[in-house]
Amino acid sequence: MTPPARVQAAIDLLDAVIAAANGQGASADRIAADWFRARRYVGSKDRRAIRELVWNAIRACGEVPVSGRAAMLRLAQADAALAGLFDGSNYGPAPIEAGEPVASGGVAPLWLAERLAASGLDDQEQAALLGRAPLDIRANTLKTTRDELRSRLPVEADLAIAPQGLRLPSGTAVESWPEFAEGLFEVQDAGSQIACMALGVQPGEVVVDLCAGAGGKTLSLGAAMGNRGKLLACDIDRPRLSRLPERASRAGVLVEARLLNPGREAEMLADWQGKADAVMIDAPCSGTGTWRRNPEARWRLDAKAIERYCAMQANVLDIGASLVRPGGRLTYVVCSLLDAEGADRIEAFLSANPGWDVALPPLPAGQARGSGWRLTPFRDGTDGFFFATLVRRVN
């Protein structure tokens, strides 16, 4: 493909991403995968170049662009070489006309940027939310050690903030490696690894991962327990939870998976009421801390969506709390940096439940936010997380 043809292809892809964002459709990753699958004639170099253009344009636009062309013109404003590719050549974009729409810049839609600022994130913190995410893995201590794994893999560095973490070059196809097939490691951001540390599970404990999804944190908890004790992983999302058995088998983690029906979670967990030593609540959230990986996600949010997430978070907190025995603990986690989903959510829970105390263990990164802890891309080099560990009083 010629350079102008690559630009036009990126514009076409952006049109599909924008339409999906407006209609709550598929993710940009899924759209790109489907788009390239339907165009197998597009070579690997062209694919990389087109993807680079698309994701650079997504990161450059704060508000949802009116079109893929408007998004690409935003990039072209700061790149004369790119602007020169709007030349009207065969398969390329038409020349730029005076006064045609150009997407606005910024980190996020204005209302959302204002909420981030009100949650204590300055301009540098917000800009880092749209950086490039590294590739972190966690050595599976059920099968290996970090030192042994390091000797077998082309790692960039140890993760000083995560005892079992290693960082690899971004984009490395680690899931094709035999070490992955052997279950020697899992892909897991350093921030997620630290969030699991906040629960402080021990061998022999009774542990529940309430919103387990596909089980990333479940596997980390199982390794920390050394397969001694009892581990339950629950979720209402059948497709995601159905991935856990295979992952657990590969990792050698012993876990019971339980699919819950929405609205009947407490009823279906009646046999676990008040029995858990530790409960992980990786609550559904807006994902504002993961924009490095999914930058178009910020176009899908609105104020009502945040309210819905807050209601779900309050619900799962109540359900999770009911599972904790006296003297036991829970860790509430969101990959969001909005106080409404983090610090404010914990304060609301503590106000309504006076029988709980804050007890976060020492952690290798982050800083306090309200009654919890926050990790950010700018300061900690991780995805953005808020988490808090609470202990249920004995009396």
C-alpha cells in the first residue's frame, strides 16, 4: 500500500471505531481484528502502520470525533508529512479543504476531564492515562521462580514494585511461548499484582474472588495460597468465567468456579455467608485507569454510566461483606481513578457499615487516597487502580 492509501485505510477504520463508540458496539481491538481479517491482502507492515495511525488518532482526540477523517486531520495539524499525504491520489484521502471539521484535542471529553481533575489528577497525571502500556507478567510460583523465569525469557527488567513481576517489550507475543503453555507465567499488569497483594491471602485460608471475570486475579490469589485452603471464583458473566477452568488447569491452581445469576448473587452464595477469611471484590467500573490499553473507552462513558457503575459497586460491596467472617477482610478494587468509584465508594460503605475498619498492609507503590490506595500510570508506571482493604470487627 502507498502511504496515502494507509491513511485512508486508517480513516475507514476510525469511522468504524467511532460508530461503535457512539453505539456501545465492539471494542477498537475487535473492530481492527475483524477489519484486517476481511482484508487478508493487507501485508504485515501495512497493518502495523495503519494500526499506529488509528491508535495515535484515538489518543489525540478528547471528544468523540465526528468522523475518522476529522480524527486524522487532528493528527495532521501537528504533522506536516502526514498532512501532505492528503493528496487525492489513487486510494488516498482527498486534499484538505479550508474549514472542514477537525476533531478537538484533550485527554477526554470535557466533563470527564473535569471529574478526573476533581479526583486529584493534574494535567500530567491525566496525560499519562493515554501513554503506551508496558507488558508485565507474573511468575507463577506454583511452578517456577522469578529468577528461573528471567533466565528463560527476553525480559526488559524486573518489576521492583511487584515481587513476582517481570516487564517485557510491549507487543511481545508471549502467549505463543512454550513457557506460557506450561503455565509458568500469566500476563498481569504490575498494578493488578499489587492489588492482589493488598488482600494478603495466606496458605490455608478460605478465599472468595467475587467478581472474578476470566480469573486473572484468581490465579494470583491461588498462587499466593500455594493451593492450600479453599478458593472460590464467582461471576455473573458466563463467557468470561468459562475461560477460568482452562487457565487454572494450565497454571496448576485449584479453584471452584461458580456462575451467579444477576440479582440472586447473595442467595446463590448462602453456603458461604460469614465463612471467608478474605474476599476480593474486583468491581465493575468505568475503566478510566486502563485507557493506555483501550483509549477509545473514554468515548463510551457518560455521567449516567458512572452512576450505574457506582450502584453496582455498592451492591457487590454489600454481597462481598456478607461473606466475610468476623475478623476476616475484604479488598475492594477498581481500575478507575474517579473518586466516585473509589474513595467516595469506600467512605459510603464505612458510613453505612460501622463494624468495619480500614487495614491496608504496607505496599511497594502508590499513595493514600481517602481510606484506600491509588496507583497511577504517571507516578507508578502501572495501570490506574484504587483499592482498599477492610477488616470486619470481631465484636
